[in-house]
Amino acid sequence: MKQLRTAVIIPCYNEGMSIREVVEEFRDVLPEAEVYVYDNNSTDNTAKEAKKAGAIVRQEKLQGKGNVVRRMFADIDADIYVMSDGDKTYDIAKTPLLIRTLLENNLDMVIGARKEVDLAAYRVGHRWGNIALTKLVQCFFHHHLADMLSGFRVFSRRFVKTFPGASSGFEIETELTVHALSSRIPMQEVDTDYFARPFGSVSKLSTIKDGVRILLMIVNLVKDERPMLFFSAISAVFFVLSLVLGVPVISHYFETGTVPWLPRSILAMGLMICFGICLLVGFILDSQSKSRHENRRLHYLNYKLPGE
């Protein structure tokens, strides 16, 4: 580990109450690592406290955790990247274990799966939202992760430098996970403790607002990564509606030789045309998606594992 360049990257917004302790703890467990704190327009003393603790402090003006993570991935060059929040909720002492897991198993991402130390660590909405969204991604991308939304992760250089990064907010963890799943990048979870925030510290995550954004990100990722599935589901709806409206018209025609419900017939035909168009779009985009995956894989293989 001492021979490898390790960077600790911490996106921060108004974490002045806890960031100093977080940086100091990382410097204790990873004395050879450089600790970077990216301040995202904080209105408190986050940047000042991080500098006092010995962190390299930089600014990102585009608001949102996704924007900060994309900037950190672009700016910082290292062999191993450790990402954490600045709110003192993660089990930083487990960082060496996460890094060893990454190196010993030739992985590209290790997720610190959160296990609550006390009930105050999660708000009720956050807890159930995490479970529901994790199960949803599991349904579409076939994984067995317990904590898809954890912000405590360790990455290899080749993961960081080949991650596209389109999200702007708290949906970044979803994008990181789905990118690894859709590209079949080796990753693993390691159980870590999850603590309550320090007294007076407030979570920046909105259960409803950010939950909806994460849900929309999942829908968008399914469209991009599994277009055949996405458009087949839509085409199936058009097909069923067309049958519901059209079968009585066809049946009446064979019985009487007349078509009494002309608007209904036109609507049924229009829905059947939409069914065909959606299916065709799915086939075309599925072909493009496979080509994109191949190009992404070739780019990924240009980078070596840490230590190689």
C-alpha cells in the first residue's frame, strides 16, 4: 500500500462541524495518502476547518455531489481512490480493510455497506428509500448488493478514469453502481459501521426530492443500458391497449361486415403502430448499446490494476 499513490476524496457542503475530525482520522489510518476536500459552495467554515486538519482544499462551483465527484475524478491522479462523506458517519477505521479487499481480489470498486450502530444513523425515509431503490436496481441489473447508495467506497484508477459521470446530485452512487454492473466490472461489498451524525449536523439529502431524482436516474440508466427491455415494456403496453380496443371491432366486423366504431378503430390501429415503432427503436438502441459497451470495455482495458 505504501508503494501505491492513494488519494482520499471528500465532497463537502456545509460540514464544518465534522470535517476536521474526518480528515484527521483519514490521516491517521492512511498516513501516506493525500486527503482532498472539495468544497461545494459551503456557507460555513468547512474549507477553513479542512485546511487546519491538513487537507488539500479545492472548490467546485457547480452545486451537487455528482458534479463534485466528476470534478474530483478528473482532477486527481492516483492508483487508489477512497471516497467518503465529510459528516463523520462512516467507519473510517475500516478503510485499510477496504483497500486490502480491492488489492487482494483484483477488484475495481469496494463498497462500504452500512450497518447501523444506532437507529438515529438513518432517518426512516432514508432507510426504506435505500432498501426500495436497491431492490429496484437489483431487479433490472441482477445484483445482490445490500447498500447501493453508500458513499463510502474505494476505487481503482481504471474505474475512476473510465467512469462517464452524468449525474449532478445524490444520484451519483446509483450511477457508480449501475456503471459497474452494466460493464461487469469486479466489485464487492464490505460491512462497515454507520454512525449517527454529530449533534447539530443536518443531512443534505431530501427523502422525497432526492429519492425522485434517484428513481429517475434508475429509469434513465435502464433506458441507456438495457434499451431492449425498456422499450419492450412500453411496446407491450401499446400492444395490450390496441388489442383491448381493436378485438371487439374486428369481432363485430366478422359478424356483421360493418365497422361501427371508426374512431375506436383508428385509435387501435395507431396504438398498434406505436407498438411496432417502440419495438423497432428498442432493437436499434440495443445494437448501439452493445457497441458502446464494447468501446467502454476497450477503454477500460487500457488501464492496469493498482500495483501492475
